[in-house]
Amino acid sequence: MAFRSAGKAPLLLELDLTQHLVEHEPDDPLAKLRSRGKPRLRPVLRALHEAASDSRVVGLVAKVGDPSMSLARAQELRDAVIAFAASGKPTVAWADTFGESTNASIACYLASGFGETWLQPTGEYNLLGVAAEVSFMRGVFDNVGVEPEFGQRYEYKNAADRLVQKDFTEAHRESADRLAEAAWEQIAAAIAKARGIDVANVEAARDKAPLFPDEALAAGLVDRLGYRDEVYREIRRRIGGDVQLLYADKWAPPTSPVKRIATKVHQRNEPGVALVEGYGPIVTGRSRRIPLQGQAMGGDTVAAAIRAAVRDEKTKAIVFRVDSPGGSAVASDVVWREVGCAREAGKPVVVSMGAVAGSGGYYVSCQADAIVAEPGTLTGSIGVLGGKFVTRALTDRIGLNRGSVAHGRQARMYSTQQGFSDGERERLEAWLDRVYDDFTGKVSAGRKLTREQVHEVARGRVWIGADAAERGLVDSLGGLRDAVQLARSKAGLPDDAPLRPAVSVAPLARLKPPRSSEDPRAAASLSVAATTTDLWSAGWGEFASLARSLGLPGAGPLTMLSVRLS
């Protein structure tokens, strides 16, 4: 079938899904410069959901293969591709290889959302399944004379296990195994449905992989073998001749520039939804970029953005996008409080979880009116850890002598030269209990669950989004677009009510310091990068140097250590 439009060259939208799509637009000039030219996720999603109704757009072609893509990100993109394909316009995915000596299960999953999949004749089809690997440091510490002394709440808070154990505990293995199992179930079911084959056949292909191209073809996992020129030649033949190629994030609705400007001006004054964004480890103070670690979510910055949305009379609801492994308990509490204040002010808050929203990332979310997550989002991790490394044997071994004086029975509680005394251990355990009780109490109130119900799904355990939804930690499954529609509904707004940033500050105005905590610039990120030391200080406060020496997550005690499903 040929899709043509009168008067203008037809558009064939392109996607390059071999590189990372930028979701969060950086605030500081250096970060903006580094991200220049990289494709943006939100314009891509907008095009996939809206461009199908544009008569000029005749199809979609995508190169697939980003090895770093999370399952949750792949799900949001795949759903958008399927929405585009509902128009009847062709969608084609192609890859020179689905992994080259690497696991490409998520890329295979993403490609299955397209109507047709091509693979280069010399490529691989590495649908290898899902695995979770964990490094345990206890043997290293024993060898160098370091004794880890930690407490955790509770058995599933496995960040501590990585430091004090040499292998999986039963609880740690159970949690990791379920994450891998659930991720594979989602991948296999989706591929089977899209390719019209049984899940058993998908699993048989998995257990035989890596597959040669002809084997992937015979198994029904790809449709054609060919090179890029053959892919594009076939698409052009199918849609009826010459087309103009256009990257999807460059697409705009077919209206005149004057009309687009008029629409923006009109929407600026219309009731709408404010978008508040929280990305990266949660730290005290303002958001900033940390060398080698990227964006950090500052409690003060996010709180100020929520306050700005509450003060704006045109804002009728708030969508809070959270993509964070957590961090500082204090900073998380700052944000939690402002979410509650927004709700008290009559502004519904809907959280949209990204790839990960665990520990502190769940803490800041739990009081929202609704939580939306992808089936593959990693969330939960409702727990806490704390402790120290005792390095006395190591320093003795290398001839480093330390003297000390102290006034106060527990002045050296966090000294790395001695273990915890009975009294110090008692205070540490009391602190862990207090943080955990506070955390679970807030989850109980926010999610309308009993303390017992919360404890059953908490205890530090990480859940995949679909499992979290079954247990009441998440309300519905979907992406940012779904969260925005839910917020509009809760506020009684029409389906096309505008979505706006909670805070909009001109670039030059950002260079000036805020005049007060209510100044919109107080919600803008710093224009200079922070140091790595700043991250530790913001996450652990006066215990920063201790936490750094321990190898603990720099962002703080409510941090969910990275879980990479590959």
C-alpha cells in the first residue's frame, strides 16, 4: 500500500536507537553543549504518538541496538511504535547485529514491536535471556585487613550484603532471581505475541543463542536478511517512490510557524499540568552534575519546583518524573514534604517512574495521588543501611600508626580504627530502626496500606514494576504520557491541556543568584558542575568521609545499588 500526500514530499521518519536518547534536558551550558546533536526522547515519543495522523508521514524505519538501554525505556519506546503502527503505516526495524559478543535481549524485544525486522546477513541474534550479576567484596576486605561492620533493614537490603557477604544470602538470591525471571517473562511474552509464535519457541531460541542470521530467520524472529541499502530500497518500493528522510525527533505538526507560535502563546495562558523532574542520586541542596556520575537530584531544587507549580494559578496538577536510585534520607524527606503540601493545596500529584525509582526514589514518590511505572521499572527497595569499615589491621600491616584523644564515651563511634562497642552498636541499630519505621510509615500513609502490609513488601526488597503493581506499590503501568493523561483526568482538564515545565527561567536570568527561596531561579540547577566530594557531603552529611572510605553509595543511606539486567 502506498501512502501519499498532496503537494509535499512524503516523509519517512527515522530513529537511531543504537545510541542513548536524552530524556533530561541539561540546565548548565557545558552539559547542553555535550548533549548537542543527540536525539531527545520526548520529541521522539511525541512524534511516534502523533505523527501517524500527519498525511505527509508515510512510515517509520529504525536502526536498533543500544546496549545500555533499560527494559523500562525499551517498553516506553515500543509502546509508542505500536501506537504509530496502529495507523496502518509500515514500521521497520533493522540491525547490522543484535549484539556482537554481547547480550541483546532488550534490543530484540524492542525490535519485535515493529511490523518488520531485518538483520544483516553477517550479524548475530543474541537473545540470550536475562541475568543479574553481583560482585561481593568481603573476600577482598579479608585479604587486605578490613572488617566491614554494617546493619541493614532488612534482609533484602542487599547493598550491605555486597560488603559483608562472600556470596548470595537466601533473600538476596531470591530477590535477584525474581527480577531476572520477571524481566525475561515480559520480554518473552511480548516477542511471542508480536512474532506470532509460542513462548516455548522463544525460549528454545534463547537456549540455542547466539543465533546465526539464517537461524533467527527460520525461528520466525526476523523477517528478512539484508543490508541497510536493501532495507531502505524495499521501504521506498513499498510506500511508492521517493521520500524525504527525517529523524523522528525533528518532526513537527504540519502547521505554519505563525500558527505554532500562536498556539504556544495560547497554551501558556491555559490551565495545564506542570512537569517536575527528578533525575539521579538524591542529595541535599540544589541539583547539580557530578563528575563521572551525571545528574544529581537536589532536594532543594525539586522542592522549589513543586512550590512554584503550587503557586502558579494556571497549574491544576503536577506530574513528577522520578528516575533515581535514591540517596540522602534528609533530602528525600524534603521532597516528600513538598509533595504532601502540593496535595493539601488541591493540586493532584502523579508520579511517573523511569527506569529506576528505588529506595529514596520511592520515598519521594509514595505520597503522590497516583504512581505510574513501566512493567520493567525497578522500584521499591524500602529499607536502610549503615555502618563502617574497621581498617585497623590494614593500617597496622602497612606501618601507619594513629593516635587519638577523645572526650565523650562515643566520640570515636565512627572511627575506622576500632569496631563498634556494645553501646555504639545499640545506637546504630536504633538509628536504622528509626529510619526504617519512618520510611515504612510514610509508605503506609501514602499507599493506604497497613504497616504489616508495607513491611511484607518492604524489608529492602527491589521489585520490578509489574510485581510492584500487584503489591500495591504502583497504581498503573505505563509511561510519562500515561501519567500526564492521568493527571489531566484528576484535575478535570481536557485531554489536550498543555504540559509545561514547573519552572521556566531564561538562560541569562539563570546566571544571577535567586533573590529568595521563592524566586524561580531557586528551582533552577546550578550552572557549574559540583565535585564528587559534594555528592558525598550532600548524601551522608557529617559522615561523608566515613561513607567514602567504606565504598558506600555516595548519595546516602537510602540508595538502591545498581541492578543491571542483561
